[in-house]
Amino acid sequence: MPFDYAPAPESRSIVDIESNYGLFIGGSFSEPTSGGFFKTINPATEEVLSEVAEAGQADVDAAVAAARRAYDKTWSKMSGKDRAKYIFRIARLIQERSRELAVLETLDNGKPIRESRDVDLPLVAAHFFYHAGWADKLEFAGYGPDPKSLGVAAQVIPWNFPLLMLAWKVAPALACGNTVVLKPAETTPLTALAFADICKQAGLPPGVVNIITGAGETGRMLVEHPDVDKVAFTGSTEVGKAIQRAVAGTKKKLTLELGGKAANIVFDDAPIDQAIEGIVNGIYFNQGHVCCAGSRLLLQESVADEALASLKRRLTTLRLGDPLDKNTDIGAINSSMQLSKIEELTASGEAEGAERWSPTCPIPDKGFWFPPTVFTNVTQAHRIAREEIFGPVLSVLTFRTPEEAVAKANNTPFGLSAGIWTEKGSRILWMANQMRAGIVWANTFNRFDPTSPFGGFKESGFGREGGVQGLGAYLNVEDPS
Ligand code: NDP
């Protein structure tokens, strides 16, 4: 008998969203000089949440100047021990305000509260704690006896993990002694603005962190600013390539974390029930808006039918709907633009001969939604097997031998992550060695930890974030990756 779930909505009364937000420059909020504002909406309801400033060239200049002043006068002169105190304070404030931040993230992004509360926010705090610990120990990180900071870091982040991507960027930058100008994505600025408030609450010296909101054009002005020493970008491969071209020939140090088309490879000796959970987590977590998502499932032919039947059974139990409901598994697609992209690519899947399947699930009338979807009869030439869909869409292929699995897994311009499911340790090690991917998970998927470096090969970008390796991206040393 199927269970009926009673609604279990998380209250949104804990968040206090202002009707409009200025730019956080030099330690306080100010109106944009361009005078422009844009709306940010809740993608689950299309309700306008707030109006947010759009930074123009003069605002970008002011933010970079504030970061430069703070770098020259305060932050670069402060001891690592003192920097650590501020970063620890930020980490503790994030923990104290984590319920508020989780609700705000869910409202602005559309991800289920279960994920923002249990995955995003604990990881955000963990990244600040981890990097606070490094601030006074940089001489032991393997970069020489006295590694130096770079200066002003320009950071541009996407909308899929707004506060977590901020943490991945801001925490190591501050720990290594740099100051920051960060631009959140246009559709998800609210948690970055709440973070600005946390910086004030922590008494962080003015200008060490500056948050400027805006669209792609603001991001372009920021990364192209001549007084920036470091550019860190996470987002699409296309914009990443444009940024790489823009910083070529300058002194700017660059890290790019771009798209992916990861293979999640299941061998016939894998614990199938466990693998099914890993497949679901691999592609339906965060509506598939995950750069390292396991979007290509490679099933060994002898277990393909059994695994597919189990997967489909499991997908019928997923609950799509109100992201603030604690029972919800699949939330809203972040924007109408992203929804159109998913619709276009899935239509191409059918047009090219793949077979589409989704469980029957009610789709809310308002907002942007896409049901969990599985494509079978997929060939390597299909667009749905080659392009990043960035939605809850799985493309299933099969293989017979480990060599064939390796060839298919690596047959992509991307190289961010891979998953291997088998009970044989020797096969895990052999496969992991063959994978052209920055992260390889064995008998699990989508596990993150601040101590572990994250980054890609090929068109997935370069440079590492997290771990000792990630520190090198914010120090005046050779990049280790
Ligand atoms: P983008 O790469 O356009 O956006 C990422 C960030 O870069 C945003 O803050 C964006 O601002 C900013 N930006 C856009 N253009 C420029 C520019 N010329 N110079 C500097 N910064 C810029 O990704 P989209 O949001 O458009 O998503 C498109 C596709 O990218 C997705 O469908 C998905 O396939 C992929 N993607 C991959 C991600 C990953 O983690 N690897 C994350 C997000 C998307 P703004 O939001 O205002 O446009």
C-alpha cells in the first residue's frame, strides 16, 4: 500500500527578505551608480522575492578599489592567526544562522529544503572551518616556507549551489590573505547578500569581501578589470572559454570549474540496490543542476534489465513539488531559461531515436518543473549523451567489458567526475586509473568534503578547489594541478 504523506512545510518566517538590496562594497550596502535593479523570483511559484542592484562599470571599479584598499592596508598585513579568527567567526555565524540561510536558498533557488538544510549549509560551514584552520599554517601546506597571497580575487559563481560555491571561493581566498569581489548568479543573489550581512556581523574589516550583483555583463566587467590579480569562475564551458580568452596575456591567475557529463558505471557484481540509490543521488540530486552529476549511466549488459527495472521502481517513489516541504525530493528548475534548455535537449533525445520514460507525477501549475526522466536506447552520438543537460535527465548506455566501459566513459570533451560500482577493489583501482576525470567515486556518488580537492580535466576546466591543493590557487605559487 503506498504511503500518503502529510505536508511538512518548513516555515519561511525565519527569513526576512528586504524589498530591495544595494551592492555590498567597502563594508556597507550602497545604491548602484547605474541606478538599475532587477527582480529575483522564487522559481517554484514565480513570486518576486526582491529587487537587486545591477552593478555597472563604476560600481565594479568601486568594488575592486575597495578590495585593493583592504588588501593593501589591512588584510595582507594581518597575521594568519588573526585572519583565522575572522574566518572561524564567519563559520560559527553560518552555523547559527543555518536554518535561515537554508530557507532563503530554497526560496531563491528552488532546491528541496532537505538538501539545502542537510547538504549545502553543513558543507558551507565546513568549508569556512576547514580554511580558517589553514590561515595560520600556510607555511606547512607544501608551498614553501612563506607563501604569499595574490591580491584581489574576482569570483563569479553559478546558481546551482549559490552559497556553497561562495564558500568554495571566499573561504580559501581569505585564508590565503586575499581580498574578494564576488558576483553571484543573476537568479540566485539572496544568500550571497545574506553572507554580506554575516561579514558585517563578524566585524570583518571593510572591503575584505565585496558582493556585487548583476548579470553576465557585470561578471565580464569584473573578470576583465585590470586591477584584479586572480579570477575564479564556476559555470558554463562557453563562458569559461570567454573568460580564459579575456585573461590571456595578463598577470591574472585563473581557475575554471566548468561543465561535466560524468559516467556512472555499474558492473554486474555491484550491490544493485545500493547502486540504484547512487544513480538516483547522482543525477536527481539538486534537480540534476550539478556539474559533476552522473548524467550518463553505463550499465553492464548482463544486469541492465534488472537495474533499469529497479531504477524505474525507485523513481516512482520520488516526490516532486514544494521545495519547502521536508518530504520533497525534486524541487523546481532554477529558471524558465534552464527549463527551456532541458526541454530542448530532451526533445532532441526523442528526435534522435532514444526512448523517454518518466514516472507519472503531478506537476504544479506555477513555477518551473521537470519530472525525473530516463532515456534508454541512447547511443554515444546522441546529443543527450554528449551535451550537459543540467537537469533531472539520465541517459542510459550499456557495455560488456571493462575496456568498453572505459572507452565510453572517456568519450566526452568533459572530465569532471566518474562513479564506479563493483565489489572488486582491484577493479575500482584499475578503473579509477583509466578515468580522465578529476573526481572518481567508488560505490558512492556526489560526496563532497572540504579536505578533498575538486576540479576537472579537459573542457571541465583546470585548477582545484578544496584541500591542500586548492590553497595553491590563491597563493603566489605554481598551481599544483
Ligand atoms: P553561465 O556560465 O552563464 O553563468 C555562470 C556565472 O557567470 C553567472 O554568475 C553568470 O552571470 C556569469 N557570467 C555570464 N556571462 C559572463 C561573462 N561573459 N563573463 C563573466 N561572467 C559571466 O551559466 P548559465 O547560468 O547561463 O547556465 C548555462 C549552462 O551552463 C547550464 O545549462 C549548465 O549546462 C551550465 N552550468 C554549469 C555549471 C557548473 O557548475 N559547471 C553551473 C551553472 C551552469 P548571470 O547569472 O548573471 O548570467
